[in-house]
Amino acid sequence: MPGQDTPASGMPSPGGPRLVIFDMDDVLVRYDPQARQAAMGALAGLDAGEVERRIWHSGIEDAGDMGALDADQYLAAVGAALGIAFDDAAWVRTRAPVTRPDPAMTALAARLGERVPLALLTNNGLLMKRHFDAVVPHLRPVFGTAMHVAADFRTKKPDPAIFRRLAALHGVAPQDALMIDDKAVNAAGAREAGLRAHHFTGIDGLISELRALHLI
């Protein structure tokens, strides 16, 4: 059984993680929020800084990420803030091109997924959940249905509660899960929740961590 073999067998060692959770933006993909803001601004005749002020600084983006606004409420709030009609198509058009695959990370995740169950947890709203397959279609074969947005949990990283809820959803104790995130504060939140955590700064460091845990 996975998780019960010795490290020499090529399987995770006893006591090793039974679930590995990946952040998405700037871990599995390269995300450019400034380019996204510029693309949104182009629809409304505004510069990127003004879009940031109206959407990000106003709290609209954060409310969407935390599930305080559902997908349609978020679209309406953005449209009102920008003074334009802003629908699903506009959201995808301004999000997908600034979310670029990282083939090496995709391959590493797929390799890891042959050894241990995977999940994805991103600080995004319900629109991302609705459109994962338009924005990051290459991740679906790796993660299947285990692609989660923070809005599903009505909070966001680094709140320790989100990590505990995700581990429970996947049927593992917090200490049996590993969180991989590019933000140190999110890794700290995962540790506070009882998970192992890796602060991602590049693929080489992650590979070293996974080898130390006998996961690859």
C-alpha cells in the first residue's frame, strides 16, 4: 500500500505526507497581476493603477477570493467599479493570457501524483472555479477534481482554518499533508494548522524537499 513501503521501494516513507497540496499562481503557473489589471483597464479606458485602486484596493478582489461575493456578484461589482459590462467572457479574456503554464512544474506535479494524492488550493474566487478549464486546462489531468479555490472555504490563506478544512475534505489529518506555497506567510499558516509546509522559491528547492521526504 502507498505510504507503507520503505524508502528503498520508491514509495513514500512511513509517516510521510499522504496528501500534497499545491498553490497555483507563481508555483504551478506564472501569473502577472499587473498585466491583468492593464487588460481590464483597456476595456474601460483606465490605466492599470486605477483598476488596482478600484478593484483590489476597494476590497472587491478580496471579497471574491473569500467567497463573500459569488461569481455573478463579483462580475457585477467589477463592472460597476469599472463602469462597463463585465461578464464571464471578459473575465476569462483578461485572466487566461496572463496565467502562463510552467511545463517543468506541471511535469513534476504529474510525477508526484503517481506516488501520492494531490490537491490544488489557490486564493481565488468562484469564477476561477467556474473557469479552471479555460485558464489552466493543463492542470486538470494532473489534479482532476481536487482543484479548490479559497472561496469554497469562505476564507483564504494564510488562515489556518482553510488548511484544516482542506485536509479534512481529503480525509487526512493535518500532519499528514504537505502545503507548497510561494508566500512565506501562507506556509506559516499551514504550519500553524499542523501541516508540513514548503516555502516555494523555485523548482530545485522543491525537488530537494520532495526527495528528502522520499516522494520522488
